[in-house]
Amino acid sequence: MGGLLNLGRLPGFEPQDLQFWQSTYIRRVVFFSLWQALLSALFSVIPAILVARAFALNGNFPFRSLLLRLFGLPLVVPSVVAVMGIVSVYGSNGWIPLGRSLYGLNGILLAHVFFNLPLAVRLLLPLWQGIPRHHWELAEQMGFSGWHRWRYLEWPTIREGLPGVLLLVFMLCLTSFAVVLTLGGGPKSTTLEVAIYQSLRFDFDPVQAVILALLQLSLCVLVAVVILKLQKLPEVEISISSPVNKSWNYRTPLNHVVILAAGIYVGLPLASLVMDALSGSLGQVLTNGYIWQSAGKTLMLGLGAAVLSVTAGWFLLCGSSQMANRGQLRRARLVEISGSIIYVVPPLVIGTGIFVLLSDYIDVFAWAYAIVIIINAMMGLPFVIRTLGPAMRQNQMRYQYLCHSLTLGGWNRFRFVDWPLLRRPIGLSAALVAALAMGDLGVIALFGTPDTATLPLLIYQQLGAYLIPQATATALLLLGLCLLVFWVLERYIGGKADA
């Protein structure tokens, strides 16, 4: 990053370029980035409180498990697929046509709520389920009304975790790229991420791109510091399965309406996307050789990122576990944090740094595949550490002395001890990283060319050419490919873990 910070090395750089606050364009981009992230966070988390409460108080609600699985889908559905679903529902020819008003802040908010409302529900629901059962029983014996239960029992529990959830969603929306690029609708709805991309690919202005990247990085670090000060980052349930949870039963019509409304909002874009694709240009897409070439490239990038990310995470966690067992807890924690620091560094910022550092020495577009795989592997590291870390630490504590006494190490230890016990979290980690990498638009849009186009980039190009039916069918193909890869990796790598 030293070369990135040394702006004087960039051609055309002048000291006054650092006075970015004098630029009306940059001020407007920064303001809109913060404004859309704040609105998206509020519109996602506030309804999520109602939905999570409705789920928690209706343990016997019909299809409850199915709806929770539906709420896990946005965690692995590519952003560009969700955008196509939003366009399919709210576009000019959609079920709820908004016309041109879809593009801009309205469309960005619709898409961000689609992604982050289910995530917030998954994060908030355990807070209700953590309330001891005898507290509910005591409240019932004392004849608490719904308002009194909320005021004295529920709100004191969830208000401690609420700031962390709100700030996490805010950061995710602040670093959103694909949604803003496709639904922004013009310069008035440009965020820092999109401005970085435009500066490099269209304006060919590396100085402005670096300044914008540093601004984006500063904002993300500031939000991360606030999270650490106010609240521990909430644990994300990175699974599309529905967890088995205890729930209390307070059946009310309002709770049923809230659950159904949230289920319809999340399910409608996916259902509309499937129906439009099946009734439109799906046959034309499936017989197009270029699209299948893009699908093969997408699969290669996803699997490559998954292998690299899981391998790097494995060695990182091995070192951390060994330090922890030697009592070096602080150093072990620092090693894990080094892998999770990617949380606060958006991929477009990393891509900008690589672009600026290497563009004078190599043809970055010729190395697009390698760069995209490396960046997506880095972005997947926090999920690998979150999924694989606890299991590896537990495995190390249980069997380290036995392996030492049997002089079992290296490949033999991995084969006979680690693999049978850790294959399930390894499979889930690989599946999640592969799905996220296959759906990535930001990095491939920065480095991709027509010869290296993946399915997300192809969908964006189809949208730019107003080929909406073809884009919808391609999005369905990408969705099916991501879910298939997720299921295969999770099932066939981790399926026999319990044995």
C-alpha cells in the first residue's frame, strides 16, 4: 500500500488534488454514499425488528422453517441476480411497475432492503431466543400485556445488540457496488464505489480514483472503529438452512401479517425472475455458446477463489491455534484479526490499489483472472475464519497431545484426524466463498474485458444494451449455477462429517 499512498508517483498528480473538499462532485458523491447507506440501514433494520419479533413469538407458525430458509437465500444470491429480480417486479413491465422512478435512490433502497432485511432478521432473532424461558413464564403469570412484555422483557435484551446490527448493515450498504451501478440511474445516485470504477475505466483518472479509494477506506475504518467502541460485531449465521430454535407462542394476527409481508417481499423478486426467464429468452440463452463460455469462466473463478481462500484460512488458523495453545492468546487473536481486516477494506479499494501499483509494469487486463481470484479469496477469508476457526481451535485442544504422543503430524494428521472432523466447516466455507466469488461484479467489472467476461459482467452488459429478457434469463442461469455449486460443495465435501 506504500505505492498507493505515495500519490506523488502518479502521473498528473498535483498537491492541490488532495483538497478534495473543494470538488462539488466528490462532496456530492460522499454525501450520497452516506445518505443511501443510512436510509438503507434504517429501512432494513427497523422492519427486521418487527419480523424477528413475529418469528420469535410464533413458534408454531405454518411454514416457519421454510420462510427462515428463504431468509437465508439473500446471503448467497449474487447481487446482480437480485437486481434483475427487483427489475422484474418493479420495472416498467413488472408486477408493480414503478417506471423510471425505479432507477435512483428508490431502486437502491429496494435492493438493499431485499438483501439486508433477511440478514438483520437472522441476527436479531437469536436475541429473542436468548431470553430465558422462565422470564416469559413470569411475565405471563404477572399478566403482562404485549406492551409491557416489549418494554420490560424484550427491549432491554435487544437494545444491546441493535447498534452492532445497524452499523453492520450500514457498512454493507456503504460498500455496495453492483446494486448502485445497475440501479443508480445516473450521476445523481453515484456512490464512492461506483465513482472509483468510473474514474479508472471511463475517465482514466488514477489520481481521482486513489483519492476516492482513500476516502472510502477512511469511512469504512471509521465505521469499524465505532462498531468496536459501541458493540461487538454480531455473529452472522452464514447458512441457508433454518436453525433449530426455541420460541414462545403468542399468536396474533398482526404477527402473522408481518411474517407474510416479509416473506412476500423477499420471495417476490426471485419468483418473478424465475417466471420471466422461463417464459422469455431462457431457450435462447441456453443455446448461446458465448454465455456458456462465460459460465465456465464464472465457475473457474469461484472454485479458484474457494480453494485459495480455504487454504490460506487453514494455515492462518493453524498458526493461530498453535499460538493459543502455547498461551499466546493476544498474538493468536491478532493473527485472526489480520484475516478479518478485509471486513473494512472494500474490494474496489483493493482493486484500485492493485490497478495503480501494477498498471505501469504489467497489462492488468491480461492478468484479470488471477487478480480477480486473489481479491475474491481475500474477501472470503473472514467467512472462512468465522466458519472454520471455532472447529479448528476445538480440534487442536482435544487432539494435540494424542497426536504428539503418536508422532502423528503433517499429512497423516490431516488425513486421519483433521479431515474427518473438519470437513463439514471446510465444505461450508468453500461453498460460501465460491458462491460469493461467482456472483461478484465489482472486481471483474474493473479488470474484465469482453474476452474475460463472467456471467455477472455479461448481465451488466445486457442491461446496458437494454436486453432485459436476455439479462433475466442469464441471471436465472447464474442463480442456478451458484446454488448448485453451493449445494455440491457443502454436501459432498461436508456431508459425511457426522460419521
